[in-house]
Amino acid sequence: MTNFLKLAEGPVDELVRQIDSCDLWNAQPWRKTLAAHRQMDDIWVRYNDIAPFVARGSMDGFNNPHIPIWYPAWHALPALKPIVHGIVSRVQGEMLGGVLITRVPPGGEIARHVDSGWHVDYFDKFYVCLKGHEGATFSCEHDGAIEHLSPRPGELHRFDNRKPHWVTNKGPGERMTLIVCVRTEMFRDAV
């Protein structure tokens, strides 16, 4: 595979147990208003502070340069800490950006899209599969070639989200992913 780089795998059972035992989904529903993400749920762990944008009634500028803040999920899910810090260490991270957890229900999808903006250009994106199965497929297109990935729980992959990508979940269970954005020079020469 050229679009998905597997970096490691490790245990995620405790984090999944913590997520399944709390009610943190969609506390910040803004991403669900974006066409590509309507059928998924998310938990914001670290992201730009949404409060000033909500207060003024506009999300204009939300993805401009910023230093992300911790959301309550960081403290509610202690099993996140060793996973997130482990990724930053593994990739020789200089700065931690956004951290999100996404969930796509059976029969759901994240529509084909390309991410853009400052955050995408500044940080590399890393995915940890928390729940997955053969029917939950992460796809990417680059230069006319399409690749599909159905990662197993615990697998960590790097992915360039500036390329067209999408998720389909045709399996019996939900697909859950931890997304960790890290500023690193480790992949600067990668295509």
C-alpha cells in the first residue's frame, strides 16, 4: 500500500471499554453539519476552542491557525493518555494538534472528501483502529489508484488526508477510530 503506512499496533481494549461506558458522543455537533461527516459521531478530545465561535454565532475562522485545547474527554478517558503520548513519541512529534474519536454505525459512511486548511497542512494525521471489521473500509484515491484498508483494532496508520478519502461500513458492527494529529518532520519527504 502506498497511501496507508502501518506504523505499529497495540492494545486498545481499555480505551474502548471506557468509551463504551460513558456518554461523550456529539457533545460538539459542529462536524456533523459538514456534508461528508453527517452519518458519523465524534468525540472531541483536543481541538480548537469552539466556545468563542458559538458565542458569536459563526464558525468562520475556526480552522485558522490555533493552539488546540483539551476537551472533557481527555480527563474522562484516561486510557487515551498512553496511546496519544506513545504516538507523539513514536513519530518524534514536535506539537500535538487535534485528537478526535469517530464512530460510523453499520450501514453508515463518511462521504468522499478532501481535507484542507491550515491544520491539515501543518500536522500529519495518524489513525488508530479502535473497532473494526472486514466490512468497515477506509478508502483513498491518489493519481487514479484506489486503495482500501480494513484495519484491525489496535493498528496505527499514517495517512495523508489531503487526498480524496472516504469510509464505508457495510459490516455488522460500528467502526471506531482514534485520530491523532501531530506536527513532525519524520514524513516531510513522503508523497
